[in-house]
Amino acid sequence: MTETITKTTTETKAEVTFASLGFANSILHALNAAGFTKPTPIQEGAIPAGLAGRDVLGIAQTGTGKTAAFALPILQQMAANKLHNRRFATRALILAPTRELAAQIEADFKKFGAGLGLNTVLIVGGVGRTGQVNRMSRGADIVVGTPGRICDLMNTRNLLIDQCQFFVLDEADRMLDLGFMPDIRKVVAALPARRQSAMFSATMPTEISGLAEGLLRDPVRVAIASVSSTPSKIAQHVHFVDAGGKRSLLASLLKDPSFTRAIVFTRTKRGADKVALQLSQEKISAAPMHGNLGQNARQRALDAFKSGEVRVLVATDLAARGIDVTGVSHVVNYELPNEPESYVHRIGRTARNGAEGIAVAFCDATELAYLNQIEKLTGIKMHVAGGTRPAHAQGQKPARHPDLVVRKVKPRRPQYAGAARSRAA
Ligand code: AMP
């Protein structure tokens, strides 16, 4: 019988910690260095099941922390049971629909498994296969790849999965959309019956639940309720403003002493640096926080923000979750996110522990569609605090944002905007 755990991404209870889940010290150290202070809801649900050797069916989108939800139990089990690798064989296989996602997953395995001496190999198309074959010749602990190239190396026996102990199928519904099902069936047929498997999918169309039935054995099902609800204690305002007017609007708002502790979100790391610098020039104490800063610099910024030494933290979506600072009076969306769920995560940094909070969105002409998406998701129409809501904004399709990299794609190997989004953070 399938056991179901349903969680919501906007609430994480503090009881479960990574240390309480029993991870090896080197993994805990890596989690700490990455700024992961407590598990996200999908991690809370999936990690104990994974550590117990159970199969997992995760219904969750990217952005929920699902990578660590499947990577950490695999790493922990490998740490506890080191094996000599057979030539061309792997102990774990992770399939992802795009090269970018596969590379990101591989990087996470390397990051969290840094102290474990494991051999991780990325096998994706678009680059030469010789280097991949050479790396596989030594045998691998973990292979992360896209289905086409994985099947290619399996066909030439440069990748052997007959003794694979761990199998993960990530973003299964996207795999279906991209026409990867035949390749996936081939891979699954070559796996040994005795293995631990996990499958993650944002949605569950019939074909995917059919696949899950064949792939998973008595799985623990972890469903993350969609991140649509915003806490009612947050007053949500929007200012309609030209892109060029955002800088002075922010400075004038921050002159209001009721902005005791504010997080300002930008879409890009460069944007965060720029806005923090501009605020400092206006004599408003501000620090940037984003993925380009080293862990020490990030921690320093966060500590200064927590202590009140710095009044404004200017951050990318890196800080949209996991950051738990009490007394954040305002969240300012200097630039609206292109994914409405990110807005919900961002504004959830205020009104914590029963407090009240204010969310202020700046919306320029290129962001009207993002605003529509956000209001549709949350079901809340923001109060217009400045400017006028353009009448034509309703129902407008999202404009392509200038910092989204869009490349020409072949039908079977498409890129998608998620990759650009993750680069932006
Ligand atoms: P994912 O859904 O795995 O792509 O993760 C989304 C983002 O959340 C990534 O930037 C992760 O680094 C980050 N993340 C995942 N788990 C945690 C956590 N427990 N605490 C803080 N950030 C996390």
C-alpha cells in the first residue's frame, strides 16, 4: 500500500533538522556551507523514506528542493557502504530531461558528497562522448545524464547499469512532453530488479502514473501542495513604475522608518549588487546576497541583516527560501519573478511567526504579465499604491525577459527557461 505524505511548500516546521536525520558529518558540513539550515517540505518527506531504503514518488516542482531530497539519501547510503567500482558500471543513475538540469544535479551531488571520495560522471548530449566514455572506464558511483546519450552509451556497453543500486527519474512529466518515454523504458528494462528508485514529477498524467507503477515498489508518496497561498497577514501592494523610476522609488520608500528590516529582491546577481550599491550611495545601509558571493560573504551579509547592522538585504531568489529572519517588516519585489511561485516564496520572508508584514511590488511595462500570473496564482489583487494599472494588462502573455537566454533547439533536445532562471539566482 502506498503511504502518502502531503506537505505545503510555504510552511516548514522547525522540528526536523538535517542533523536529526543522521547524515554523515561531511554531508552536514556541505549542507551548512550551502546555507541549508533546515529541510524543505519535500526533503522532510522524502529523505527519511530514502534513508530507510524505500522507493519515493515525489509530486513536486523544481524550486522545492527536490534535488537534495533524492541526492542526500543516496550519498548517505554510499558513504556508509563504499564499494570498488566495476569498469563502465555505475552504482546510481539519475535521469533528467535537460542538459542544464543534469549538470545542476551533478553539481549538487559533487557539492554534498565532496568529502566522500565518490566518482560522479555527467553524461549528456551536445558534447563529445569520448571524454564521457573515458570517465566511465574507471567505473562510477553516480551517473547523471539525459536519456538520449545515456542510451547511446548503454548501446555501446560504455555504460553498464545491470548492478545499479539507485535510480532516479527527475521531472518525469517533462520527459513525457519531450518524447523521452521510449528511451526511459529502455533504461528501466536494463536496471536490476533489486534497486531503490525515486521518481519526481510536477504533474501526474496517466502515462506517468503508469510508469510509476512499473518503476516503483511500494513507494512513499510525497506531494507538495502547490505554492499558491500567501499568508493573509501580508498586505500586498504594487507600484506601477517605469524601469528607470525604480531606483528613486525604492530610495524614497526606504526613507520611511517603518521599513525597519527589508529584503529587496532582484532577478539577477548583477542587479542585486547594483541596487545594494545604489542604496549605499543614498546612505541606506544595504548588503547584497546572491550565489556569486562566497559562503563567508553570504553569511556575513545575513548576520549583519539579522543583527540590524544592515537594514536592507538585496537578494536574488537564493534568499527566497530557507532564510528565516524574524522581524522582516517589508519585502520589496524590485523586479517581479517570472515564476509566480517565486513571488510567494519571496514574500513569505515577512510575516513570520504570526507577525504582520508588507509586500511591495514594483511593476514596469515589461512585467505586467508576471503580475497577472502572480495575481492569478494567489487569487489576490494587489492594492495599487502608486501609478495606474494599465487597462490592457489583463490577460497579457509573459513577455520574454531580456535576461532569459533562449537558444535554437532541436525537437528532441530542447532547452527550457528553467535553466536560465536557475542561472539568474
Ligand atoms: P531544487 O528544487 O532542488 O532545484 O532546489 C531549488 C533551490 O532551493 C536550489 O537553489 C537549492 O539550492 C535550494 N535549496 C534546496 N534545499 C534547500 C534547503 N533545505 N535550504 C535552503 N535552500 C535549499
